[in-house]
Amino acid sequence: MVIYIVSDGKKGHLSQTRGLANALLEQAKLKAPSVEHSCHEVDITGKSWLSKLFYKGKDLDYPRPHLILCAGHSTHLAALSLARHLRCLCMVCMKPSLPTGMFDLCILPRHDLPTGNTTAPGIFTTNGAINGIRPRPDVPKTETLILIGGPSKSYKWEEETIITQLSTIARHNNTPMVLTTSRRTPADFAKDVATACPSIRVVPVEQTGPDWVAEHLAKAAQVWVTQDSVSMVYEALSSGAPVGIIEMPAKEGPHKPDASRIARGLNMLINDGSVCRFTKWAKTHSLPCSAQEFNEAGRTAAYILEHFPKLLP
């Protein structure tokens, strides 16, 4: 099986498509070990709307694909045009801006669908966005990982509230703690938390590489994530570690959490017991493991190979 990823170069979108492509290739190799399997990325960054509409991949020197994956609104036209020209399947890892019927399959986080509408033709729902994180049982779990976001449309940034929670977590923690920030984290936070919580090792995002979070998730006995950072919550769950939510006060108005599809996804995780809020954890000082396994890339890949058998000879 040959897969093309049509990419806009954005890290979050590549995380989804690479995660799914790797899971597809892994399962395809088990089902058809004698066949060549490969994945190739097609970067359409900088192409005009018109060139995407008629894109035929004449500049590519890859084997003919069986499947094209894309994520990001700017990739849709190019992916569909390329799939039509090469006569292969085309699947999108998000709610598309174009009609869903134009794609062979739309892979949507369940929070992107209207409440109660979990099934529809041509749509496969996942728990959050797909990512490439997998459990690493071979790696010793030696630390507590803390992932910090920043101000968002739905939540207020109150540094004192966050540091108070971190101080409490640190007092009841028996493994080394490491914290990293994100691009949205206010500039002074890393210094302030290092002063207030000296037992927490702080590694600002500027000092991390592209694989830093994945490497530390593999070593994490537990993970704490700020409430605004839902994509990091799903990555943490995919690692297999228990996940706690550092709480942030909600904003009022049109962007309050109940009106946010992303925050709605977090509420689903809280309600089904997949993650634990700080206030609940504070009663027992124990993070429960998720009741369900989070391997959305593998689950989606299994569905695709079952329902689109022509992908394998």
C-alpha cells in the first residue's frame, strides 16, 4: 500500500495524518507482508487556489498511491484533485470545509459533530484528533510530566491559580516532575513557577525539540495538562498514562466553554472518567487510569482496512 500525505506544513495537521498513515502501514504489513508499503509527503504550501484546484502532482517522483490523506482546509482542493487524477481514495482527517461526500471518508473528532449525532454516511468518529503517540511499556515510568498552555478563547489565564495547583500537586507527588510550556504561555510563567515550585524542573518550549513531548510522555507515570490544551490531553491519553486536568476559570460570553467544540470534547472526557480534574484529584491525591484504551490511530486504521479492502491486494 502506498500512501500520500498532502500537507500544509502545520505541525498539528501532520501529527494527525502521520499518526494515521503509520498505523495503516503497520497493520497493512501484518496483513500483506510480501507487498511494498510506503508513505510520501506532498507539500502544497505556497500553491495558489487555482493551482490546487488543478493539481496533478507532475512534480512528484513517488510510486502511484492507493490512498491520499489530508488535514487542514488549505489541503482539500489539492488532495481531491490529485486523487481524481491518480484514481485513488482520498480521506480527510478533520471536518472539511467542502461537502463530506466529496471524500471517500471523513475522520472527525466526535466533538465536531452535533450533540447526539455520532454516525453518518462517509464519516468515522474518533475521540479527539488522531495523533502518533503510542504507549511505551518498554520504557520505565520515572517522572510526572506537566504540559502548560496559555490564554485561550474559552479560558482565562490566571497564573496564581495555576501555580497554586502545581504547588499542591508537587507536595503530594513522589516522582521527579518536569514541566514544559507552549507558544501561548506568558513569558514570565517559566521563571515564576520555578521560583514558587523549586521541586519542578522547568523546560521552556524554546528549549525543547520536535520529539521532546513524545519522549517524555513515554517516561511519564502520570501527566497533568492545563484545561485549555485539549490536543495535549489526547496525546497524554494516547501514551497510556493517567491524566489530570489543571483547572482554569471559564470566560463569559460567546466563547465560554459550553459554546466551544474543543472544550465540549474535554467535558466528554471528564464525564466518561478518562481524565480527572484537579478538584476531584485533591480529595484523594490519586489519578485513576482511563477506563478505555486510547489508540485512535490504530482503531481508525483497522476500520479503513476493513471497509476499503481494495487498499490491499
